[in-house]
Amino acid sequence: MKTPRKWISILMAITMLMTIIGVAFAAEAQKININTATAEELVQLERVGPSYAEKIVDFREKNGPFKTPEDIMQVAGIGPKTFEANKDRIVVK
């Protein structure tokens, strides 16, 4: 009866590995390009509500694309805390 337990262990290990891979892909999919995102997409960022999302879009339209993720802190009301909370999700490419 050791064989079924061995297969169960193998299946559990495969399931755990697939879960880890899925989480990694999901995290990558949640990246937000602050140069192309709509206000509706920007509210997915931590500490960014509808009014700040609109400020980001307005800033981008007025000043051109952001060159670095850190440039988001040039938007009025977006400071280091908001940037730090989102730095792994913000892209500009």
C-alpha cells in the first residue's frame, strides 16, 4: 500500500509547484503601465482612488509620458508612500 501514498505525495508536490508558478504569473500580469493605463486601471494600485487616478492621467497628458516609475511622484498627492506601496507593479514601457 505504499505505492498510492507515493503517488499522492507526487501529485501534491506537482499541485504545489503549479500553484507557485500560477501566483508568479498572476503577479506579473498585475503590472500597470502608468503611461497607457486608464483611470479605471490605475485605481487598482494601492492608495490610488479615482481622483488620484485622474490626476495621473491628466499629468501624463499635460507633461508627456513618464520616463521612470519614480516619476509618478511628480503628480500632486502621489508621494513616497504611494510609490513604495506600488513600485513592484508600476512600469513605464
